[in-house]
Amino acid sequence: MIDMLELIKLALRIATDAFDQELQLYIDDCCAEMTALGVVGIPQPDEATEPAGEGEGSDEEIDLDPQIQSALIAYCKWKFGFNDDADRWEKIYHTKLAQLKTMTGHTEWS
């Protein structure tokens, strides 16, 4: 099990908590987007994190599929900061999203 915010901070090589609020916004936005596009197994913001209290983040961890972790990392690398590789990460995210939308176990088939 893994804390999504810590996963993203590790992937972005961030050691400070200064960007936690912005990163959590990107995580929540990505999860909402993937859910709206039909990908299942995505934790919703109220499931993924507890409201931060007194300057501390959530200790709650989520059991998250590696495919979804990869999509979240690509999304955050695309959106966060001033990144010369943003276009590359956007393509990686959209490719991963397309894969998730067609994979058994990640999509509800009617």
C-alpha cells in the first residue's frame, strides 16, 4: 500500500512539504478525470486522503494498481512546475489513460 502524495513527491524528486497542497490538487484532478472517463478502481479524493490537520498530511495509504500509479505520476510530471518535458509527459499520460480505458479490470464493460 502506498500514500499517493508520497509516491508523487518521490517521482518528482521533491523532499519538501512546501508543494503538498498543489500536488494533492493534481492527484485529485487526475483521479476525477480518470473516473469521469470510465476508469474504475480510482480512489476518490475523500477515500485517498484525510483532511490535513495541524500541518500534517494523511497517514492513510491506498492499495493502488501500478498502472494507475504510472498514470498519476505522468499526469503530475506533466502538470507540475516548469518542465521542458511537459509535452512528453502529457503524451505518456494520455497513452496510459487510453490503455486503462481498454483494459479488463480497469473499465466497466456494459
